[in-house]
Amino acid sequence: MIPEDSLRNILAPALSENNYIFIVDPETREILFAFSEKPDDELTEFFRKEIKKHASVEEIKEIKVRNERFSAYVKEAFGPFLFVQLMPNNLLSSRINDIRIIYLISMAVIFVIGGFLIAVLMRINYHPIKKLNKLIEESVISRSTPNDKLNELELLEYALMQFNRENINLKEFAAANKNVIRNYLIDCFLAGQAKEIDNILKTCRSVELEFRMKYYCVILIKGNNIQNIPDTDITEIFSLTNTGINYQIIIHRDIHLNNVVVIYGSPANNEQRSLIIAREIQKHLNEKYNGDIRIGIGNFYDSIFSINTSYEEALRALEYNSLFSKSNIISFNEIMQKSDQTVNYPFSLLEKLEESVRSGDIFGIRDTIDQLVDHMKTENLSLFWIKNICYDTVNTISKELLRKFKHFPLLNKPYMEKIYGSDINTFEDIVSIMKEISEDVTNYLSVDRESYELRLLQKIIRYIRENYQDPDFSLQSIADSLQMSPAYLSQYFKKNTEQTISEYVTRLRMEKAKELLLTTDMGVNEIAYEVGYYSVPSFIRKFREKEKVTPGQFKKIHSC
């Protein structure tokens, strides 16, 4: 059995003045121990009798003594015995009420703190509203301030009314300037930007610009007096040529290139029809205005959003057309067919140029560019193909110099702008550009070669000095870093320094090892790893080979 004093000490935290605890044997239903701060013999005796009346102790839920009710709490404890606690009902009710009060107070505190936090957050969230209020007052109300001070909602309503009024004014302005908007929208289609604009077709309809046909192409008209030719003359020619045929034309003035752009819509992809129309336009306008009319025609496309491609094709056709002494009509397809049949493109010369640049052959570069110019002249190529060859020349040189030097300052020169600029109209203009390219490249290579050699050597030495202490350092790691072959790297370094990379690395390691021997307390093993040797014997052997003494002897000699 457990001593009563020990058991009392264990149960002490659960004891109070009105709390009674009993340890009961469930088989004999005898009270083995009774505990309370104020023992009550009458209660104990009554409880003992009450136990006898019931079949088991667990059935006892409540007892009444001296007109006072006690609730019973029964639980197994201390092995086979039962733990029974009697507590006055009024004390239990009091504790429940205390719990309720604590709960209510806690809820009240939560509501107060929550309300405070909500007020703070509302204040924080109200800050953007205040800024909006201030913005409206500054940008809207200042224009026509009402006499009365407006609250936030009234201010917002007033601002919306003002913006709606301005929106109406903008729509009225747009309606009065439909031609300006119409021209802007056509420019967007020709530049290939139409797909990026939301609801552009709806905007087009608002300015009476609709696309009703399935196929569209571009017909470009150029001439000396083209700006003096009214749109009505071109429209009339279309109406005469397309009698009984469903079609659509949209006439647009390209003020930058001084061309008339005709967007021709048709229910079918009919290139022959566009050629017939172009001939009639050229015939009538030449007769009436003597304007040396030249026309370029792009292909048909089944979406108005592809009209920019047809426009670019028409521009190339018109450019090709400008090479001839007499006015002409050229379609883009006709250029492609002629190109396939007649152009002898100088692929071999461009390959030769590429090899000359790669090897740094200045004389070869100059000679190949001269041969390209002669080829253009003897083949009697059109300006279209001449410009393409000139472009490929610049591209070939740039690509190889970038591969070799990683940087090519001449790329900053506006070669491409010159080649495809409006000022290049003759073969002599192209020859001038080719000569400029030849001189720039050969001068750059001849003047900068020594500088390049020096920079490359500096890169190799910098990499070695930064990495020689790594045990994994090798010739291959240098070559990989500088994107060179190991064989060429070794040859290049030997040529410019009169020593091999291995000799240079060994010298660096020995110098560092001597420094560490004289200035630190590091052991030979530590120093070997520090200067890049996996094997300590290898380090000692190499050190003795270079200094004629071991590392330990070196330190002893120079420390005295």
C-alpha cells in the first residue's frame, strides 16, 4: 500500500476547502483513503453508506448531505482502485460562471483590439482614396470648380462626368478628322503593327474603313508628278478596268517615300488582274500627266493583317523597277522568276572572303572585295542583287571578326543604313561603300593586330595567375576557358614568352611556396596543397630540382 502522507502530497494540488477526494476499492466498495483540507466525517460516513446502496461506485453521480448537493466524479487510479471526487454543486456553478465571465471579458478584449486594428487598416486603406481625391481636385475640379465643397462620392461622380464629357468631345474631334485616323490605321496595317492594336477592325469601321474582300495585295505607284495626281483619277481607272467585277480599293499617300499606295481587294487570288489594272493606270497617267509612272506589285494574301508583306514586296519590286531607263511595271513574282533564271550569285567569292578574314589575310580581304565589285559589274546585276551582295559582304566580315575578337568596333558604322538607304541609287554608290568597307577592315586588322596579340597574352597570364593554385589546374582548363585548342595555346604562349606554360606555372608555384615558407608557420604538407600539388613528394622533388635544397632546408637557411 501507498503511505497516506505520500498520497496526500501527490494529491495536494487538487485539494481545496470544499473539495473531497476518496480512494475506493471497487470490489469491497470500502473507502481506503479520504482527503480534504477540512475533513467532514458526516460526509464521509454518508458517502460510505451511499456506496453500499449502489451496484457499483461508477453509478454514483450525485449525493445529498445536509440539504447540500455534491456532484461525484469517478475515475480509475492507482492500479485497481477508484478515484472519486466530490464537489459542491454551488462551487461547480461558481466556477462555470467564472469561466463564462473570463470568456466574455476575453471576447470583449478581442472585439476592442479587433475594432482598433480595423480602424487602423481602414485608415491605411483610405490613404489611396485620399490621394485619388487630391488628384481629382487638382486635375479636374481646378478647371471648373463648383462653389460647394464636395465629399468623396460627389467628387468622384463629378470627375466621371467631366471625363465622360471629354470623351464625347474626343469622339466628336475624331469624327471631324476621320481622314487623319484613317491614314494612321492604314499605316499600322502597312507597317505590320495592326495585330498589336486591340479592336482595330472596330476602330476602322468607325472611320468608314472596312475590308470586305477575301484577298488583298498592294500596288505601289511612283512618278515625277505623283503628288499632283488626284485620287479620283486612280479610282476612275479602276472602275473602268473592273466593269462588272467585284473589287475594293483603298488609296493611301506614302509621304515619306513619295508613293501612292493602292490596297487592292479581290474575291480571288488573281495576279493577272492586278497586272492588267497596273498597265491601265500607267497608260492613263502617263498620257494625262507625263509623269514617268513606275509600278511595283506585291502578292495577294488572304488576310488584311498580312498586307504588310505585300507592301514590302511591292517596295522591292518598285526598287528593282527604278533601275531601268524606261518606266515599267514589275511584280514581286516576276523578280523572283528572273532572279532564279539569270543571277550568278558570287558564293565562292564570299567563301574566299570568309577564309581571308578568318586567317587575317589583309591583302586577301582587299583583293576579294575588289573581285566582288568586278563580279557585280560584269554580270550586269540589278541594284536589288547588288545591295544583297553588299549586305552579305558586311555580314561575312562581321561574323568572322566577332568570332575571332569577340568585339568588332566597325559594327557601329552605319553600313546597312547606307546600303538600303534612299541615297543609294547607282552602281557607283555601291562601289563607294564596298571600298569604304575594304579600307576600314584592312586598317583595323593591320593597326590592331599587335594590340590583339597583347590582350590575348594578358588573358592567358591572368587566368594562370588566378588558377594555378588549384590542383585541378591544367592546360586543357586554360584552353577551354579561352576557347582555344591546347596545341595552339601551347605554341602561342611559347612563341610570345619563350617559355612553356608548364615552366611558367612551376615558377609561380615555387615563388609562392618560398613566400609561404619564409612568412608563415605552415608545414610543408600544407604549403604543397596551397600551391597546387596533390602529392607532397612531388612538391618536394620539384622544389629541390629548382632550388637545389628541400623546402625544410630552404626555410632553415633563410631564417638564420
